[in-house]
Amino acid sequence: MRNVINLNQDWRFVREDAGLPAQLPRDWERVDLPHTWNAVDGHDGNGGYYRGKCWYAKSFETPRQPLAGGRVFVEVLAAGQQAFVYVNGREAACHEGGYSIFRADITDLCKEDGENLLAVACSNENKSSVYPQAADFTFYGGLYRGVNLISVPEAHFDLEYYGGPGLQVTPRPCEDGGAVFELVSWVKGADENFTVLYSVQNEDGEEVASAVRPADQTKVSVYVPDAERWNIDDPCLYTVTATLQRRNEACDEISVRAGVRSFSCDPEKGFCINGVWTPLRGVSRHQDRLYRGNALTREEHYEDAWIIKELGANTIRLAHYQHSQDFYDACDDLGFVVWAEIPFISVMNADPAAHENCISQMKELIIQNYNHPSICFWGVSNEILIGGISDRLVENHRELNALCKELDPTRLTTIAHVSMTPIDGPMHGLTDVESYNHYFGWYGGKMEDNGPWLDHFHQAHPEICLGLSEYGCEGIVTYHGPNPACKDYSEEYQALYHEHMAKVLDERPWIWSSHVWNMFDFGCAARNEGGVAGRNNKGLVTMDRRTKKDSYYVYQAYWSREPMIHLCGRRYAQRAGETTRIKVYSNQPSVTLYVNGKAAGVQNGSKVFTFEAALEEGFNRITAVAGDLKDSMTLEKVDKEPSIYVLPEVNERAEGVANWFRLAGDLDLKAPMEFPEGRYSVRDTMEEISRSPEAMEVVATAVKLATNMKVAPGEGMWDMMKSMSPEKMCQMAGSMMPEGFVESLNAKLTRIEKK
């Protein structure tokens, strides 16, 4: 029978390209898996992180085979971003793609007796043929999901087909309340003496269907009467087991879980599951944690899922790559509808080998995760037009969509458009449903632009199922104030933004899905804004999972069915002024506020309750009550609020914009923009502009003033931005740009001659 041996303990590791070891190195660092060498520098704010080749090594004994002809496989659950596997000095596998399972048959490389040396070289260096090419997150390196040995008899279920489980289950609900389970397994090394026994068991472990097939004709359908449905509120799971039998002996066995459900999307009605129209409202999730990077345990994956469940969300977009089987299992268990995708993101590389890598990663994603009932959508790309559009890019999307349909006709395909993707154009109609990433109210425009834009698209394309795949803004729990504003990075502005967005979505059930960007703060070593470098701070929860920001409770008030109440602003603990604004989030119809034990007001309303309260000198006890629910906090009345509450760059930015215009005082900003030949302009790409230090300095200053982000060749998110023009970037920023800013930038650039 199959034997899975965990190899996660006691590895040797070196953070350099030390070369293939001839024996187990004694001077390398001892580590256990999961492990990443970027656990700290991947988000510590020092401006970069180690991207190179590192080595792991471990000794193991050859598993004993009870019968002749058995095979031994090494299974790597993920290795960022490329991996080379060696056994006893000989290459066993090479894998490109940092997020999926891969295996290699190492039988002929192992010694019959004694210890073997397993060595793995991992690299997170940039490679033109491997996605992601450029993205707004850290590409962690390492063996961050663990390694197994798998010992099987000569006849066994296939372990080599794109890392899949060897068993595929397709449950289809019937009108009579039952379900047909279409079963197929793949067997290697068997002859006419072998059969495959299928068994379907319910959650109580009772067999409810079975079948037997010859090992060379394993496809069969079985009927389960009165089949319970997998749904969001009651995610019923069946266990399907395939046993490879040789006469009276079981030789190999595999089990997977499956769920019976139907789902669809409609442009006017949104998402439907099991015949019930259910708007999908949830979050996106990255897989890393503070000072652990992406090397998470199964328990940590489940903890993330429970935090999202407590929010009241019913969907998760697992961005921007294949996630751990542990997290997909958690989504199956807890009833989340999942959007799963590959890292075809931001920039398409024209290298034909890169497209083949895209295809390979899509095959791995679908084949390895086919049986998870939580997954309803395969995502083909994210914000890919940042790198520009071409006929080949459009054709690549058609190929990926066709591949998804070939491998899995039961699920829907989707795409996440960058905000600047035109409403009309060749990128529409490529997938079953579509979504946009919009940051109106943060990177461009006003938060009030979101609803009208969605309505306009819906009117222009009534045939397209439209979703909102990303939206959000930074929230840093240090910053506070009575007048929150865009780009002040305050916890209050983030909460205000999400109050608005929750209402926008609640009023539009036809939006098939929405996903907050992001559930948790995550690592992005290239970022440096808001006073917290190395991270994207748009999470509803901090990266260490310790602090739920006020914005978390906005959605809990809208989405959770559990009674809740939350007092906002507890970290805005010292306040000046005769009165202060106090907000309460609750899904109850009425809230009473008490200050120092005295009633300060009663409000009837929905979700967001706002009170003006007078504070006494010194400390004040604030209590919010809704029925049996209570929440309390302490505020101190002070003469002057701490300076730490305001990010210094907020005032500096306003002064910088004013100074920008003062220096441009001799320019006629009302004159039509000109683009003289041989001189720079806002229509040149950032890469072209970077050839002139003078022009690059002008543009870098403009980007910093407009977005508070630093841009420099070869640094930060340069790979994402280099193909864009300042004109296009300003269009994305929309009304955030002061009047005349683009014109003044162009006027400054046209003074600089191209050499």
C-alpha cells in the first residue's frame, strides 16, 4: 500500500548558491520546513529582499518495498519560484512555477540500502519564462510548503500527471434530489488482474454508493439518492475513495473530498448557488504573515479562514497564484465560494516559453484542485494591461480560457481587469464573467465615483456579468484625526471608504462578486508609503493577525448574521475639542451611547451609527449598547492631539504640490499640450524617460507628489510601471490630480531634449 513519509524535519540550508553538495553539509544552517529565506527581508522595509538561488539538503533512507517493482517519489508541495531536485548527485526534477505541487520518480536514483542525499536548489530570481514577471507583492523563495516521500507498489494511481491526486470526481445534482458522481482515476503499472473499487461515503462515514471497474477502464458514474448539497451555510462534504485491488489484495488507495452543488451567474441577478440567488461578498487573500513570510502551517491557514468566516464573508479571491491545499480544504469546510487563479499578472512577457509556463501553471492549478467544491471560478489573469495590450496578449487569453474549458467544463472562467481597461475593447467577452480592480477614492477619483462607474458599465454591457475584484485603501492604525481624507493613511479614512463601498455593493445585488483588497496586510518589499515600508497596508487585519482595523467591522455589520456591535476609534485614544465624533457599527436596528455612565444619545438606523459626544477632562468611559450587546472603550480628552496621529508626508505633499506650481509659474497651463519631436513628453513611457536623468527626476517628483509613491529604474515596482506613460498614470489618478498638473508636467518635460 501507499506510504507517505513526511520529510519536513531537520534540513540543512544555505542562503547562497553554494553548489550541489556531495554529502550532507555539516556547516549549513539547520531548518525545518515549511521555510522561506525571505521571512524577514520580504517585508521588513529595508527596500529590497534577497532574490537568488539557495540550497537545501537532507538525508533519508530508501523506503522498504514489501513487493518487488515498487516506486518511490519525492513530492514538493511548492518551491518558490523555480526548483532543481537532486538525489545522490543526479538530477531528478526541474520545476518552474512557485506555487504548485510537483513530483518526481526517484526510484532509480536511490540506494538499495543506506542513506540517500536529497538536495533542492530553489531560486526566486527573475526569469523571462516564469510567471509572475512583475507584481505588487514579494516573491518569497524557499521550500515553504513542505516535502514528502511517497512509496507505492509497481501498480499504483498516477502521481506524475501535473501533480494531481490521480482521482477526479464530478458530482452533478439531479432534479429528484439525488446526485450522479462521475468518477475517473488513472492507474499505472496494472494488468488485467487489477480492478478499481470506488466508494462514496457521507459525512457520517456511511457508504452511499459504490462501483467496480477494470484498471484500464476506470471511468464510471454512480448515483447517490437524497444527496445533501454543498452550500455556503452548510458545506456538506462526501469522501470518495478509490482502491486499486489485485484479486483479494488492496495495492493502492487514494481519497478525496467532494461536494454536490450547482451554480451560475446572470448579468441582472448576480450569483446563484443551488437555485438561490446569493450575492458573493468577500475578500482577497495573500498567503504570508509577519516575519513568517509564506511558510505557514496548516493551523495558520485555518486560522486565516476562520477570521474571514467571522467577518461574514461568503467568498474569497485567492490572489494571485495557487494557494496551499490546506487553505482550499479550509474553504471546503467553511463554505466559501473561491476564485482561484494563476500568476499571469501585470506584465505579459513576449517570450513564447513564458506562455508555455502560463499554460503549465493553469494545468497544475486545475488538475490539482479539481475536486475542491469551494472553487467555482478559474481566473486567467490580473491587471495584465499594465504592461500594454497586443493581439498576442488577447490571443493568449483565448487560449487560456479554452484550456480551462477543456480541463474543466463544470466551472466558470473570470478575469480581473485593471481599472484603466476600456469599457469597450478586445479584452471583454474572453471569459464567462468579468471583474474590475477599482481604487476610486485612493489611487484616483473619489469614492463616490464607484457606484456611477459600475452603473455605467452595466448599462453599456447588459450582457456581461460584472464583479469588483479589488477595491480598498491603506489603513495604518497609528494615524487618526477628526477629518479623515484620502491619502492620509488613517484608520478613520479607511473605515469611511469601506462604509461607502459596503453600501454601494449592498445596493447592487447584480454585481456577481466583490472582493476587498485585502483581508490582511501583506509583504511587498518594493513599497514605501504611509510610513510603513515593505508592506501593502490595505488589509482589514494587520499582517500579524493581531489587530482587526475598524474597517473589518464595517463588513461584519453588513455581512454577518451573528448579532454584533463595535465602537470605532479606540486607537484614536487622545482627542482634543469640546465634542468628538463617535461611530458605532452594528447589525442591530438601534444603538444607545453612554459617556461616563450617562446616556449621550439613541439612534435608530442601519449599520453605521454616528454620535457627537462631549468629553470630560481626563479619561472618559464610552459604552455602546444594542439590546444585549455591549462594547466599551476609554478616551482621554487632551488639549492637543499627539503629533504621531498625523503622517508628516500629508502636509509635505500639499506643500510640495504648491511649490510644484510656483516653479511652473512662467508656463501657460491653459494652452493646449504640445508634443514637439525630439523632446520628452507625458506620452513617452517611463522606460524611455528613464534614459534621461533630468527627465526622470521631473517625473519621479511628480509621481511622489501625486501618489506618495517613489519610482526609480530598477527599484520598487519599476517592472510594472516602466511600460506606462505619465499621461496614462495621470488618467488613472483622475480627479486626485490638481488642475493643471498634467499640463505642467508635460511642459517641463518638453523642455528636455532627447539625446
